[in-house]
Amino acid sequence: MNLIKVNKKIYNFLLDTKKRKNFLLGGAGSGKSYAIAQFLILNKLFSESNISILVVSKVRPSVKIPYQLVLDLLAEYGFDYKLNKTDLEIRNGSNIMYFKGLDDPEKIKSAEFNYIWCEEATSLNINDYRQLNLRMRRKNQHGMNQMYLSFNPIDMQNYLYEIVENPMSEMAVHRSMYKDNAFLQQEYIKELEELKNQDATYNKIYALGEWATPTDLIYTNWDIVDKKPDKIDETIYGLDFGFNNPSALVRIDVCDKELYISEDLYQTELTNQDLIGRLESLIKDKKEIYADCAEPARIEEIKRAGFNVKESDKDVNKGIDSVKTMKVHIMDSSVNLIKEIRGYKWKQDKDSNVLDEPVKFNDHLLDALRYAVYTHLGKTRPEPKLFFV
């Protein structure tokens, strides 16, 4: 069976490792997830028997990303399998692959597994990591049970730093970067290589795949919540267009002068007709949508499809200032938005001077957020009582 656009260095590591715990860290675009997904499909789910595989993320919505990746690969391979869409489970004979979030810990605590893949492992904590290790104790007639943890090395304060940099005998570490992935799009390669001219920290993390801790973060006025208030004063949307980069839609619910933000869409390769179809399933009323004004033709097409979409004011600094003056609550299911805001930072020049300009990388949902907040609240509602520190 031929591999599909896989980073062979990572794939061969997975084939060769005999360690119980395997850490795959690297920069953006190195192909970690693609390699692990194919490895688990070809060498576990469709090669071994009577095995249990867990694919896990911090919250259930985020595990839908590797879930969809696995489904797409199964379709490309043409494999037959049984699918439980409600519980996110894939079966092949006596084998089963579960997709779970740690926000439902009881289902994990009551089960045992042979293989565990932790996607975006930096979003877990040390107790999550230890609990998953305890769950990896199911009898395995094929040999050793194994865990695979994939992540960008985004913060030296993360629990994984000490583990990876001081590995024990039962551990193996593999490092990768975008140059190891022969299938990466040229446009994305250009974006990664431009980071060396934008910010040394981002270049280390996302281009070189090295540990670094972002400083000079732009937003500190936010937290993560698991529910919204029952009463919402008003709802607006922000929309950032993309194709190779993701199209991004955020829902902003305003309540008592505070913002409750949901990531409603984050998907690549959407044509405008595709995007309109997604919007039809996501927005059922005439709520205002503030979109990237650099795409007037796309805005007009969406407007003709019946949506109340408007051009935004894209002033970056004024938009950031508007968002910073309000308390922001992010729904815990908004995994890509949380990842963006945790690393969103001001540029530094070669002398480490902080510039009044954000690093232009991993900011699609945050762009959509400021479009809506500044254009709707910052411009059309001048009353200062809405803005506070």
C-alpha cells in the first residue's frame, strides 16, 4: 500500500521506535499529523487485531481535526470500515479507534488502550499526560503499547519541555521542520520563511521547530469558558477569507459589555460557493457579518446569497485597541482561536525592539474578530461606556 504525501522521516521513525512514549515535535507544516494518521491506519488499525486506539485532544471539538484527517485518508485508501458518527469511533473487525476529548474524562478513565495519539499535546497538562499513560495498559498480543505525542514546541514553560529535553529510557524524541516535508505547498513555505524577517521567536517555533516562549503578547484580556450567559444583548460575526489559508468565521455574543467568542469556521480550500454553503448551515438569521474589505467581489456574492454581510474597517492597530478594551471570553471548543491568541504577539526588530505591528502568522480568526469588534462596536457605537480596561 503506497503512502499518501507523507514525511518519510517521521513515518520511518514511527516504524522503527520501540519506546513506550514517543514525542514528535516540530515546526508548522512538517507533516507530523499526516504521518501519524497513516501509520496508525496502515500499521495498527488495518494490520493488527484486537487492538484499541485512542486519539485524544484537550477538548472534544479539537479532536475532530485528526478525526477528519483519518476519514479523508481512509477514503483515499478505499478501505471499508464501520463508523459511529455520534461517538466518533471507527471500527475494522476487532479493532477500534476512538476520538475523545479530555473534557469527558470519565469515558477515558473507564477504558484501556494499546495505542494513544495525543494531538496538540502542549494543550494538555502533566496530570492529563500521566492519566493517559495509566490508561495505556490493555493486553497487546502484538508487543508493546505505545503513545505518540505531536506538537509545536511553543513554550519552554510547558510541561513537555523538561520531559523532552531530559528523556528517560522509555522515551524517544523526533524533531522535524517544514523542509523535511516534500509535499508542502510553495505558498506556505514562503510564509514560513518570511518569519525570519518578522520575528525571531515565531521563526524558532514555527519555521525551525525549536523551543521558544512568546513574549510581548498582544492580548491578555481574555479567558476560556465553557458556556455563555443565557441572555445575550446582541450577536455579530467576523469573517476572514482564505483558500490555501483557512477561511475563518467567529461569532461574537455581547453581554453586559463583555464579549463571548466562538470559532464557527476554520477551513482551507473553500471556494466562495463552498463558503456560502457553510454560512447557510451556521447563520440562520440576518445577523451582521463583517468581512475582509479587500475582497469586495466575494462580499457582494455572499450578500446576493441573502446574508447581511458588510465590508469591515481593517485598521490593524485601532482594531486591536478595540478588542483590548473589552473583556473577552473564548469558548473552550474554539481550539484554533485559543492557539492563535496564545501566541499573538508584537514584532521585534533585529535589535529586539518591540514594534507597533503584530506578527503576521496564525492570525486568521483574530483578524475576523477585530474586523467585527472595531467596525461594529468601535466605529458605529462611539459611547465610551462600552469600552473599559
